[in-house]
Amino acid sequence: MPIMSKDEAQALLKKVLSYSKADECEVNLSGTDSGNIRYARNSVSTSGRVSQHQLVVSSAFGKKLGIATINEFDDASLKKVVERAEELARLAPENPEYVPFLGPQTYAESKTYIAATAAITPKLRSDLVEQSIKVAKEAGAVAAGFLEDNTGFVAMMNSKGLFAYNTSTNTNFSVTVRTADGTGSGYATRGYNDITKLDTKTATQIATQKAVKSVKARAIEPGKYTVILEPAAVAVLLENIFFRLDARQADEGRSFLSKAGGGTRLGEKLVDERVNIYSDPLNPDLPTSTWNGDGRPQEKVSWIEKGVIKNLSYERYWAEKKGVKAVPGPDAAIMEGGTKSLEELIAGTKKGVLVTRLWYIRDVDPQSLLLTGLTRDGTFYIENGRIQYPIKNFRFNESPIIMLNNLEELGKVERTVSVESNQNYLLPPLKVRDFTFSSLSDAV
Amino acid sequence: MKRRNFIQMAGLSAGAMMLPFTGFGREVDLAELLTPLMDAKQKKQLADIALNTTRSLGATYTDVRIGRYLNQFVTTREKRVQGVSNTESFGIGIRVIANGTWGFAATNQVTADGIKKAAEKAVAIAKANSKFQKEPVKLAANPSYGEVSWKTPIVKNAFEVPVKEKVDLLLAANAKALEKGASFVNSQMFLINEQKYFASSEGSYIDQDVYRFQPGFTVSMVDRQSGSFKTRSAFSAPVGMGYEYLDGKPEDKISGPGGIILYNKSYDIIEDATMAAEQAKEMIAAKSVEPGKYDLVLEPSHMWLTIHESVGHPTELDRVLGYEANYAGTSFLTFDKWQSKKFKFGSDIVNFVADKTQVGSLGAVGYDDEGVKCKKWDLIKDGILVNYQAIRDQVSLLGQKESHGCCYSQSWSDVQFQRMPNVSLQPGKSPLTPEQMISGVEKGIYIVKDGSFSIDQQRYNFQFGGVLFFEIKNGKIAGMLKDVAYQPTHRNSGILAWRFAMNAITG
């Protein structure tokens, strides 16, 4: 039931709109079917499956908007939900920032749905986890991990003739392997739309290797170091830029993209000229929906080009007020990389620190985008092009903007998952000089 | 960070995007919200369908949670209402033990057929995963309570207060802040009502009606010239209370050092918004802190988060055992430290209790989400680690016979597991006022309200910010500071920080 075909969704939405008496009406419909297994101590701890669907009706009289939602789809319920939205609209205060719904749009066909993922069975889930646990057990180590998969559809239609539909699948996997005595820890994470690409065995082997190699970590002095950040570490830093591209915040003076004296930093060169960041819903390695929640098409957008801020994202009201195109914020982000592998980046490093993962990232100062957080699950000292020994974890205090100014090298791009937001990105490993570690942690 | 506006917004209209948290469920009108969906008898009948289905399929234990979660959000910005929304999420979660292994399934189709299917799925999942199980799940005994109920002791149901009254109050608070020069102000009220029905194969049928309330705001001050900006958040707290929290009774106000006003059992949002704008101006002009070693005097409005992160989380048994190793991490409070019965967590005057019964608190309920009656217990006594937080399938590992009653699930659709109760630092034997504490500090910082926070995965190294920072010089407040964040004085831990910090505790 939760996953409806395009025709089924269209028929249902048409029926809902036929009940509308409002000036404008827009209906959003969605359904998900998701499953997960959580394991720890080499054994499954929890596992479950959730199916849900929902229909949202937005009705407007003039600039007064009412919203009502329901998860029952019989005729009486559908009539009721439309009436309720209209009732709420009549009672609502007028919103001076109300923007009329969009008319018909053209969207490219998305690549977000893979049938194999939608067809996942409890057995496949448990087999994937079994392979992971087996690797850890054979190494005499202890695995804890999480596997989740989602199949979903979204559709929308409004009284101005807009119709949009999309289906998507995805799976995220992460595993932490610890040595039996708890003195070493390693991590790996993978995200795909296609579950057949998920290799839990290899991922767990990598995590196990990091765990074993991180035993007997030495303490070195905090300070400024050249670092090589694996893509999983790059993700949690850079997404703080991706999340904050909103023009209104910048125009209002409360963003790292606000300019002293007024205005924004759009068009300014903010970071190293080798930095190119964009979003592209049709990228085969990171497909996302070709339309966003209010029906705007999602297109390829360049956010930072040769170090220059090329675009800011706009809510429709603010774009109208500013007389610019209402570019929606990205659903995922891609950073262009180089040709070197992680091993080659290490080989070219005289002295430095390999950071495989960062954790608990928080704002310290939103104005300079200063962030704090810690290294975790495998941090290593590099000298003369080789990993010399594991080192104890550091806390860092650093701004991704400063970091992208101190860029030394970019490696080969790969798909990675943010442990903070669960978002997937295409990012390269980065080599950065003068990265600020402020204190040591004994945590393993 | 998890649910920033970066979430895939597909499936949400422009209107729906106005909801501050879209994950909370469906939108309903107020009249419907206030109408009970079904009585306890109907819920019992539905729960029995699940219990009978799973038993017939070989489950040895089952619990069923029928949850109706109601939320109301009222959000404003400067002079206008941004959104008023009522959401409802209704569904059933079924947890079973079959072949000695947990299984869980949830559905929002709360019909005989929907429940039966979910019950079958839960058992199938348990059986599929039992091949990994090293040892069968062992549940601590729990009495059958029969048919019982519990309700948060509220005076005035916030859901019943007309939306207009709420909007007017928020806009009045905004007006005060703007009048005092604020550049921007966002204010909101967030109401929760969890109608939770729990039934287990052991014969408990527990009907609970839980209320929570959080009013608040953020005042922003932007200095366009210098390009700097600061935000001052509200000094309110999330509470297990009704609308009476906004009474702002004079006896609940506390005048603090640096001319601040703090709030205890009730809150004055107009007064606080006025103060916020004035303080935000001062925050911009404040001098930047000199990095170095300082004594800290921490207000409870700040301290709660430091406690939550560095006492609450490391005493969660699931972390200690490694169940959270892949995400939140493990804990420095390892089993051997507890077993030694002499691990010094803090100085002798440090006592922390876990409590799910404290009236008016966020965590207070009658029974937890696996049907265990709630209670209060010691975590740190006279500075020594004496216990953890554990639920039914964990306490046997501690050689204890009773669950601590701290199992929780955020929704009917999520499986319940061990979650932190209220964790509180107890007053000292001869309590001091903040002023008295400050008078004994030569070089220090007085910190009010929680801000930025980050801590490692075993809870050794933390870094906390705050909202207001006052410099202490020779026992006196010497003006406001900015750019303050603190880390433990020794690299090896929160433990030592607690020792250093706990020279004195206020009442």
C-alpha cells in the first residue's frame, strides 16, 4: 500500500482536488516502506520495519493558508481533509509573505529508484549483517553497525495544473569495529540507491583494519598540523557550508555569507580557486529528486566555482522580493576532486595527520563558521610519506572556510555519508595545512 | 544538525514547509485534537489482537504500544505569525521476543487487519535474526499492573488555550525585544501530548496521558557595520507542565549576578524578551575572552547540558556495554570502575540522582515504555559511581533484579530502548548562592544558559559554550565577555573537571 504508482497517485490527487472550493489548493502525497537492523557486540540488537503514508492538503483564500493532513484515503476521509484545510485557511491570519502556488512545470526523469532495493527481503538484510559480523568475529574483534533501507514515493498536484511524481530507494550502512580489549576502533560507512552495490564484508574489513592498526595510540601535542581528511571527515565539515547557502539569512546579516557594511558575499572569492562545489540531481553516482517540495525543478546548480560563491538559495518569497530566480537549496552536494588516491596523498606528505572520521560537530561561531568536534575511530601520524603510528584523538576548532583556503591537494571523489546528517555526498579526500587541533582526548 | 532544512523536502508543499518539524505527523485541527480518538477499552481490544497473534506464532513475550502523539507549534517572527500547526501521529508498535530474539514492527493502520499483519512481521523479523543471537534475551521480572492509568499533573492544558492568546503573547514578547533594539526575533511555543497505551503479554494495560510544554524565543542582534551578530536565547526550560508555566509568578523569579533574572517553576516571557534584547546589545560590545585557565561558576540553566552530556550519557548501561558503539559511542565509566565500588567520579560533595518521577520535569511519567513503574535512584553517591541506567533486558548484567524504569521510545513507530531519565546534581549540605560562590573566585567566568556543545564518544573531552558570560575578578562580576567556550583542565577528563568544579554547590 505505501508505494503507489504514478497513475494511482495521479488519480488520487485529482480526486482530492475535485473537492476543493479554495482559491488555490495543493496536495502532497507520500509513502515510505523502510527496514533496519541494528547490531552490537557481534549480535543483532534491534530490527524493525515501518510502513507509513500521508496526504497533505494546503488550501488558500487570498493570502490565508490552511493545512490539513490525513493518512486514510477513503472518499469520506479525503473530503474531510479538504474541508478541514479550508476551515483552517479561513481562520488563519493573513501571511504577507504568501506566494501563490506554481503552475505546471517540466521535470527531468529522475534516477533515484532501483528495483532491487525496493525488493529487499528480511533475509537479505540479515545476510548482509551476518557477513559483517563474520569479518569482525574472525579477527577476534567486536562489530556494532546499522543497516537501513527505504523505498518511497512522493507526488504533488495543485489547482494550477502542476503535477510531480517521484520514487526513490536508498540504503545506508555503517559499522564500527572495536578490538576485544577496546583499545582500538575503526569505522566504515556506505550509502547507495542500489543495494546490490552494498558490500558489507569489504566495508567491515576496512573498519577492522583501522581498529587493529589504531591500538596503542600515542599522544602527540595539540597544535596546527597538515591533515589528510578522508571523505567521511570532509562531509561533516563541508555540509555546514551546503546547509547555509540561504540568501535571506545572508541578506539579513546573520550568515557567514553576510558582508560587513551590508549585502552578501555572492560573487566573492571565498576559498581556494581549486574548490568547485555543485549539485546535480541527474548525477548517476548520486541521483536525487528532480523537483523539490514546493514543485520547483531541481537543476544542476554551481554553488562555488573556482573558489567564488556563484549562487545562493532562495525561498520563493525572498526571490520575488529581490527580483531573482528562486533557486532551491541543494538536495545533495558534489565537490570536484583530483586524480590521486588516498594512498598517494599520504605518500606525498612529509609530516601530517590522517583523519579517517570526525564526530560531534557543532557550531562555535556561526559568523566565521567556526566549528568544533573530534577525531574518532582511527587517527594516524604520517611522516615521510608513510603512516608511522596511531595517535590519540584530538578535538579540533576550525572553520571549513579557512580550511578550504589552506587547501594543499584534492584526491579522487567518492560517494560518502555524513554521520551527522545521514546525507550522502560525492567528495574527495582533502589535504589541508594548518588544521587546528586544540586538545587531546583519551576516548577510543 | 540532523533535521536541518537540508532534509529532502520533496513531498511537502510550501505550506507544509512552514511546519518547524515536519516529522511529527499529520496536521489536524484543534477540535479534533481535543477529541479522544478511542477509549482504553477499545485500545485494549486492539492490543489483545496483537498479543493473541504473536502468542499463536510462538512469541514468548510481546508488548504493544498504541500511541497518539499530538503536537502544536505556534511560531512567530517579529510582527507576524509564521505558522500555527497541529499535528497528530497515530499508530501501533509491536515488540516481541521469539526464539529468544527481539523483533519489532509498526504501522499506522490501526485496524484488526493492520495490527495482525504488523504482529506477524514482528515475529518473522525476530525469527530471521535469531540465528545471530548468542544468548537469549533475559527480561527482569516485572509485576503485572492490570489496568492502570497516569496523567501529567497539569493545571491548565496548553492545548485548550486559544491559539490567539498564544499568538498575542508571543507577538507582545517580540514587540518588547524590537522596542529594545533587537534586529530580529523569532518566538515559539511547542506543545506535546503523548497519549500512550501500553499492553504486555504479562498482563499490564497502562494508559498514560503525558504533557510537555516549551515556550521560547531567539533574539538576534546584527551590527551591519562590523558584520557581527549575536543571538540570545530564552531563559525558559522545557517542562512537564501545562500553560501555568507562563504565569511568571514573582516567587519563581531569581535575581542573579550581573543583573540577570532567572526563572524557576514559572516563566515570564515578556520580561525575558526585554532583557534579551538589552543583553544581546551588550553581547556584541563585550570584550573577547583571554584564553587561559579560569574557575567557572555555572548556572543550572547552563549546567544541565554539561550534566546531560558528561554524567547522563556515560552512565547509560547500553553505552557502557557497547550497544551504541557505532553511533553515540561507549563510556569511560567501564564496568570494572563500577565493580570496584570506589571509582571516584567527583569530589565528596558530588551526588547525582536519576529520577523519572520529579514533578514538572520533562522526563516524569508513571510507567516507562516497557511497563515498568518509574522511580528515583542514585548514580553517583558521595563522589563514587554506584549505579547505571538500565532496563529489563539489561539489569541482570548488573546483578540487579529490577529494571530502573527508563525505557523510552520517541514514537509508536520506533522501538523502545534505554534512554536517559532526569539526571540531577543534588544541593550541597550548606548551599551557597551564586553570589557567595563568585565572592570566593579570584579569576573566573560565570556562565548562564547552554550554548554550543561537543563531547567525545567516551565522554572524556568536552567543549561547552553558553549564552551569557560574565568575567569574575577578585570575587566580583567585572562585565560581560564573549567568544567563551571551555574544555576540561586536564586532557584526561570530565572526571577531573568535575572534581575541580565541585568545590561548592548552590542550593
